[in-house]
Amino acid sequence: SRYLLVEMQVTPPVKRLDVQVDSTTLALALDLGGDTSQKDVFAFLPLRSYGFRFLLQADFVVPSSREARPRYTAHSGGLREEEDLGGAVDVDSAWNESLLHYIPELFVQTVEAAKALVLGNGGFPEEAVLLWLPCVPREAELQGLFQPCA
């Protein structure tokens, strides 16, 4: 498949605890072949799908195992173990939380790039809509830390 790749350099207001980083790059890729199935989120390596219908790459903080870990919540009967739906992305990381705020802006930049690509190749605006509209994040599909991105 061919992809439309859009990158955005960002300077999060939160510093990473483990590494000296002033800025980082987020990348979003739309499948130009029309595959709108759910895609993986990457932190340089694939993590898992969180419900996005595009590829998303960012310098997310992940547990060393890159696997989901149990999370405990208090309820009337004591502690209850629940799966951390954040999975391989550390849901407790302030750095990750700060990166989330850039995803909607990156998606809008990708929509603009899709329009420019289609129109630049002699296409019609409606064709650009068919590229990005099926990929708009859906509230019911996004999981874990990424739910606010819908």
C-alpha cells in the first residue's frame, strides 16, 4: 500500500522523566489504497491498535515489556484488578498525556495534505473527502489513553 505521511515537530510542555528531550516528531499516515481498518500505534516499533484508522507514530513512553499491565481500582469490596486498556502505552505518563493534545491538529494537517494531494493530481475535492472521512477517530472505537482524541 501507499500512504500519505504527515509529520509534525512538537515541543511538549511536559518533560520526559527518563530522557532529555526538547522536541519530538509525531507522524500520521493515511492508507491511499482505501484500507480504513484499525491500525497500530507505533513508538518506533508497533504497539497495538487503539482504534485509529490511520497509522500513528510518536515517542510514547512504554513499559519495558511493551505489554498491558494490570491496574487496580478501589470499589466497595476492596481493590479490583482491571486490564490497563492503555496497553503498551504508559497511561500514567504525563509526557504521553501531553502528546495526545497534538493528535487532532496533526489529523487536520493530514486532511489538508490529502486535499492538496488529490487536487494537485487533477482530482476533485470529493475524492479527498473519501481519503480522510472514513478515518476520523470515532469515540466508540478509541481505547485507553487515546479516547479523548475522538
